[in-house]
Amino acid sequence: MKNGEPLLPVELRLPAPGSRTRVRELHRQLKAAIIGGRLAPGLRLPATRTLAASLGVGRNTVIAVYDLLLGEGYIEAVRGSGHRVAALAAARRALTAPRSAAETPASEQRLAPLYRDLVGGLDREQAKGLTYDFRLGVPEKASIHFDVWRRLSARSLRSLSKRDAGYGPPRGQPALRAAISAHVSLTRAVACGADDVLVTAGARQAFDLLARVLVTPGKSVVAVEHPGYPPARIAFEAAGARIAAVPVDDEGLVVEKLPRSARVVCVTPSHQFPLGCVLSPHRRVALLEFAARQGAVIVEDDYDGEFLYDGRVLDALQTRDRTGSVFFVGTFSKSLFPALRLGFVVAPPWAMLPLVVAKERADSHCNLLAQETLAAFIDEGHLARHVRKMSALYAQRREVLLQRLELDFASWLMPLTSTAGLHLAARAQSGVDVERLVERARRAGIGVSSIADYGTGATLPRGLLFGFGAIDAARIGPGLARLRALVT
């Protein structure tokens, strides 16, 4: 006590003396108070000796907790003034509770129909009638080792039957989190450990959880690429964010066009969706500097960055992050199969607790059997071998697609530079009615889509999108020949 005032405006309850969890509990409670806003930005914290005496713990306990909070960015050391709650924490704090149906914003209701599929503008019923399947985001399924998956699944089921098959941890099974951290560290140079990983039901749930945590309804400005990936925009808009559409050019997101008010930036740096460009090195530096300067965070969507075709690998934004600003989102929908419905977020330490809370409120946890099977699939090297095999297969299809576009469509379409992923974009020359061509193509059993499906406005490039994940190389030529016959 000082002048009759409490040391901190929160009540701290620690385990009994002698407990080995006192450091962990004090750290958890102080972090929760900062995230929840009960300890305001700029608040001066008690000296370590003073707080230790008031709590009846050793000074080293408080020093250890302050060091943890310093490393996570929740507090800062001010020369001559001890420790204060960091202002950066306020800029990143926006944990919102799940809303009832009555509280669902009108924007969420308006955008709900877009959730039908969002794959190349085709719903599942239309996709069944395709003769030539150039849909986006659909991987090859014939090459998946389902026999291996069945064996590992049976083994995981036997393991679950021998122990308590109750609810799992919201963060995800420890084995899978460890496997994911090792996988992305190797393939994408992402700097993380198992404790930095949250397992989600695919990338779309990842965006939903991030929106719940990062958005203050009606206030937060979220910058998205234009054109861009609809589910990311929908998730943040449904959470009440104010959306700022930022243009994309040959070097990716135009960072200088970001509004200063943006506190979240959603970006696909490895393979821009849908145009396919790679965020240039100097733009990557500029984006990270923007986040550090403005107290913003970056949502890095690496939806199909594992498939590279020119041998050039740029570090993930998360790899270069030095301020805890980047959330790295990944999915196994492209590297394996969409029905798996497993993805992940590699999150900065300061954000993991609110993300876990949001996940627990959303659905408690992902399927335990699928998680343990996937962990074994990764650990035994099956995923790495599958990605190598599919990269060679997709590279062949991509080359055939490029050759046929350049040979048969030189007067109508110009392929855009793309060195990764499972689709190509091609800009339409003047005189091509893209929307009419797409409609005629669908009636003819050709599953192509328009760039206009992923944005609006006169500045949007006019052109077509061709996925090559679900179509055999031998069928690409005949499919494009039929498409060419429809061009008028």
C-alpha cells in the first residue's frame, strides 16, 4: 500500500508458498490484466522488491515475471522510472466475445452467401459438371497416399482408445503443434516453436479467430489486398472492422498506399491471391517498418507457398519480424486435401492467450484423431515427400498451361508472372468480354474464373484465372482449345 492506494488496480491470487507454479501464475494473471485492459498503457508497475513484499514471494519471482513480460512486449523498462505497461499492447488489444445471432452485423448477413465455396466463383454443384477443371485452390487428390493415412489413422485411434478420449487442448495437440513448427521452420524458415502454434479448423477459422482478437467493432481499420482473398476480408468485416482496400501491382501490395490508420494488414506475400505476384524484398521491408511504426499487425496468409517453381525462396515476413507484429497463417488444404480441415496460426507470444480463449469459445478444439494422424504423417516424412512429388507434377502442368496460353491465346491473354502456387492469372487484351467468356465457358464445361470475382472497380485488371491443381497435363491443351473456340 502507498498513501492508502493498492499497489495494482487488480487482485492477484497466487498458489500457496512452496508451489512451483507461482511464477507461471503471476505471469498469467498480469498478462491477462494487460490484455483485458485492467492495467492501462503507461501504468507504472510497482518496483520488484515492493511487489514481492506485498505478495509474499521472493524478489526473484517478480524479476522473472517482469523479464517474461518484457520479452513478450507487454511491458517496457523506462530508465529512472522502472517498468510501465507498454503502449504497444493497447494498439494490439481487442479481444471481443463471440456474438449472438441477434448481434451479428448486417455486413455478415450480407456477405454470408459468399461462403458457399469461393473457389473460382463456382459452387460445388456447378463443379460436378466440369469437363475441364481449372478451378482455383483445388489440389490433386489421386496422388494422396490414403493407404498411409488410413494406417496412421488406425494407429492414432488405437492410441486414443487406451487413454482418456475426452476434450483436447484448445491450442491443439502437442504432437501436432511440434510437427507443424518443425515443418514450417524447414520449408518456410518461419522462426517458431510448438508453443507459438495454434491449430485451427482450416485457414478460414484462423481468419475468424484473428478477427475476434484483433478487431474493435466499428473502430479497427483492416487493410486488405485488392483484388484479394474473400474469406479473409469477410471474416474481418463480419467482426465489425472498417475495411481499406489497397491496390496490388507487379511487386505485390502497394505499401505506400496503406492508410496510416490501418492496424491490421492482410497480405499474401508468397503468391498473391489471385494475381500470383510475389511481394518484392523492398516492399517486405517497408511493410514490416510500417507495422513497427504504426503499432499495426500483419496477417501473413501462406495458402500455397510450399509449391515453388523457380528455386528462389524469399523469407516469410514472420522470419524477419523483430517486433512481434506478424501472424503466419497456414493450411493443409492445398498440400494435402481440403476435407482435412486443419490449419494453423503461428502467433506472437503476446497474442496467444486471447487466441486460445477465442478458439475455446468457438469450438473447443479440432478433431483429435485427425490431429494425431497428421502429426504422425508429418513426423514420418510423408508430407515432405508428398510436397516434393506434387511440386514436380504441378510444375509440369504449369509449364504446359503457359505454353498453350502463349501459343493459342497470344492475341487475347497475357499470363502474369507467377513462380509459386496452384494457379495462374492472365490479363485480357482489349476487346475480350471476360465475363461473357467465363459464363460461356462454364456452360461448355470449362471451369475458369474471372479476376473480377475477387474485387471491384475500374482499376481492377481484366482477365482470367486458371487453376492447375485438379486437371491432368494431358487435358490442359484440349480444355484451352475448347475455350479458344468461345473467344469472339
